[in-house]
Amino acid sequence: MNIATFHDTGYAIAPQPPTPLLTIENVTKIYPTSKGPNVVLDGVNLTVSAGEFICVIGHSGCGKSTLLNMVSGFNQPTSGEVRLKGQLIKKPGPDRMVVFQNYSLLPWLTVYENVYLAVDAVHPAYDELKKKDIVMHHLAMVGLVEAIEKKPPQVSGGMRQRVAIARALAVRPELLILDEPFGALDAITKEELQEELLKIWWEQKCTVMMITHDIDEALFLCDRLVLMTNGPAAKIGEVIKIPFEHPRDRDHILEDPQYYDLRNYILDYLFGRMSHEE
Amino acid sequence: MAVSYRNGKNNSNPLLKFWQERRGDILPPLVGVLLFLAVWQLIVAIGLIRLPGPYQIWEDQRARNLILYPFYDRGGLDKGLALQTFASLTRVAMGYGLAAVVGIALGILVGLQPLANKMLDPIFQFLRMVAPLAWVPIALVALQQNQPAAIFVIFITSVWPILINTAEGVRQIPQDYINVRRVLRLSTRRFFTKILFPSALPYIFTGLRIAIGLAWLAIIAAEIVMSGIVGIGFFIWDAYQQNYVSEIIVAVFYIGSVGLLLDRGMALLQRWIVPEK
Ligand SMILES: Nc1ncnc2c1ncn2[C@@H]1O[C@H](COP(=O)(O)OP(=O)(O)OP(=O)(O)O)[C@@H](O)[C@H]1O
Ligand SMILES: [Mg+2]
């Protein structure tokens, strides 16, 4: 089978719907250090359409978080532009909600209050009943109705990450950004959460950008997989279209011979070519 | 059989049960205090120091009256020790309350604004080193009256630990929580109530607890210098002038106990408001 039929070098190979939600153009990030400038990213280009699920994979320290932080607005590119619906991104905002790896829940608020804080901050004008409805709807979506009165330190890591996802989705962001959200979880919880995230994405038609270290996770979840080259001066090496039909079923995908071709190709890319270049 | 019988009996008497459970916590300090009194009496008896011993204090008519009637009031400065202590505590409450408000407010400002911190930190560190007693003449000249001057001395002594700890608490707010604020674009009010205060609270309480001890130390020093006011500090000075040594020792006992109670009270409040993880 010819790998080239489902991947290509460069960017934007999938047939693009007319309006890109997010455009990353010629983005470069240079950190000044005592040993001179540290070029982390050098000329990154990517276009994301509304409703896509994008995963970003690459070696540790290549600049994945740096890239997503420029999309969320916590960081600014040294040169180049990041635009959401044509608007230059200048600072963080609830239209680009982030699910952080360490959950970032407020431990003195209950699960309910953590989500409520977000809804209340973004929609202060909604009446109380509507806000409550939104909070409960999203907590139900991640199966947390039982735990709403608990404080984050009292619940498991998986449940905390569910709260963080519910909080992010409850404000209906244009783009959901996840930085290695499941890295700290055990294998079973991880698979459960992957399935839930995929289901929510499919039902809500939201747009997701997610960093992962896990090739299987990326293959299960995303429409397009962004492979980064090694740092320093990393860029996007390839963007691979993942051809599996939605809604996806894990067992079904695992039986697909394409799965192993893709997996080997990515493994070879990361640990073959990319590790030799160092 | 005997054991179970005993247990049954213990459970029926709560006082006995309490004693059996807490015996280990109650007995050693009690023995310690008794030993201390005995050693003190001994040192006095062999003539090592010229202070009265516990027995002499009890025998002293004036000192015994002070012990037995803490609430007597014959007008003017002639009041029981509980009333004297209460007058001092009122001053501490006012000065300390002011210090808490100003210290927390300035601490938040300095914690949030690195520039304000750079500007003010040298001044704070400098003023912090000035001893309470050194403030007394300045306060008396500046404020002209005993009462406001005493309150000012309390304030200026106890404000620093509150300020410095609050500022540190604000600086230590985890970046994660700051990120939540930024991505949700929380209003300043929500940021203060939902993130800043809960996060800095343990630090603020540490400052408050250090400050209450300092405030109590300072009031005694301040009152000794300020003549003619009702208060345990001036009471000691007055007794010294008239050479009533036993009275001084009874008053010192009050000072120590109040200091201990204030500290324990703050510790309790701290445990109640700032739950440990
Ligand atoms: N504030 C900073 N100042 C200087 N260098 C930085 C800064 N932040 C990140 N870097 C550097 O940028 C590079 C990329 O970091 P980044 O966190 O984006 O990597 P990553 O791909 O997310 O890694 P990981 O997979 O381990 O999370 C690293 O080499 C790091 O040392
Ligand atoms: Mg990272």
C-alpha cells in the first residue's frame, strides 16, 4: 500500500472547507537566553477548519506547548501571525479554552463551583437557572453528576480531568486546546476519557487541538495529525490525514490494516528519521 | 472478664474516660509547673535571688488581693488586673485591627505590582527593624496623646509580618490559577474572591499569628513608657516605682497567660479557617 495516498509533506493537504477557523502563518518563536537566542519554532504554518480534530505529536522539548500557547494567547510569536476567524490573537480568552495537563482546578471550590465560575465569568448576563442548567449539562456529559459537591482534591485524577474538560466545554469555545491532557492517567481511565472526548467532539461539532505523546491516542482521535520536527528550530514536518470514519470504534480501527501502516510510518518518522537527525 | 467489666465502667463516666485518654497530655505540663514553682522557691530560700518566692507572694496582702479580686474597681488607675489587662487588650485590638486592614491591603498591592514592591520594599525592611520602644517617643510627639500613640505603636509593630506574608502569599499564587484567570478573563472582584484570597489565606494567617504576639509584646513596652493610663504595662511600672515586687510578678503572670491565649486563639482560628490538606 502506498503511504503517500494519505499523507503529504507540507501543510494543508486535506480538502479544506471554505472558512479556516485558525490560521498559523510563518510563526517563529525565539527565546532570548544568556547563551544567545534560542530558536524554538522556525516557520510554522497550519490551517485548521471548524469542526476538525487535530493532534500534534513530536519529541519532548520540540516546541509543541510553545505552539499551542501562541494559539491560546499565553504566548506571542516572535514573528508571523496566529489568527482565529481572521482576528489576530493577542491574549487568552474563553473562545480558546485550554485543558491543562495539571487540571488547574481551584481546590477550594467544589466540582460544581469550578465549572460555574467559568460559565458565570463568560456569561454574566444569563439568568441563574440557565447558568445552572449549562453547568449541570456539561457535568452530566462527563458523568460527574454524583460528584458535584466534592472538592477536586477529593476526587481521582481522571475525574479532575473530566471537570477540567466540562469547564472548558461549558463556555462553548470556538477552539478547545488540550496540552497532553491524559498523560498522567492510568491506561484504562485514559481510554475512557479518549472515548468521551471523541463522543463530545462528535456531538458538539467543536474544534479541537490536542498535544499528545501517544501515537495510538492520536490515531484514535484525530482527523489530521501534525508531526513536528525536532528542535531547536522545529517546524511542522508532515500533516497526516487519518482516514478512519466517524463515529469511531476502537476495536474496529484496530482491525483496519491501515492502522498499522500509519502507526509504523509515524513511529519511523519519530524514532527513525527524527532521532537520526539529532 | 475483669477487663470488660472495667471498660464498661469507664465508658459510663465521661470525666474518668477523659482523664484516662488525656492523662498523658495533662500530667507532664502539670508536673513541670509544680517543679518550676518548687525550684523557684528553693532558689529564693537559699538566697540566690532577691525576689519573693511563690509562698511569699501568696502571703503578701496586696498581691493576694490582686490574685483573688481581678475585677475590683476603686476608680482611677486603681483597678483589678483583669480590668487592667482588658484595657491593654482593647488597645491591642484597635492597633492590630488597623494593622490587619492596612497590612493585607498593602501586601496585596505589593504582591501584585512588582514595581510597587521595588519602590516600597526597602522602606518596609527599614521600618520593620525599628524596635517598638523607639516608636514610643515619636508617636507621643506626633500624636500628642497617650491613647492614639499606644495604638500607633501596636500598629507599626504588628503591620510588617502581616504585610510581608500577604505579599508573599500573593506572589506564590500558582501559575495555574493565574492562567485560569487569564483564559476566563475573570473580573478583578472575582479574581480576588475566588483565587487571590483563598490562595493567599494560609500566608495571611501566618502573618496574623506572628503579628498578634508582637502586638502584645509591644503594648506592654508602650504602656510602661506612657504614664497615667489604665493598662497592665503601666501597672507594672507603677508597682516598680512603689517597690511592690510581688505585684509585678502577679502582673507578669497575667501578661504571659494572655500572650499564650492570644497565640492559641489565632492557631485555632487558623486551623478552622485554613483547613490543612
Ligand atoms: N520561557 C522560556 N524561555 C526560554 N526557553 C523556553 C521557554 N519556554 C520554553 N522554552 C524552551 O522551548 C523549547 C520547547 O518547549 P516546549 O515546552 O514548547 O516543548 P514541548 O514540545 O511542549 O515539550 P514536552 O513534550 O516535554 O511538553 C524547550 O527547549 C524549552 O527549553
Ligand atoms: Mg509541552
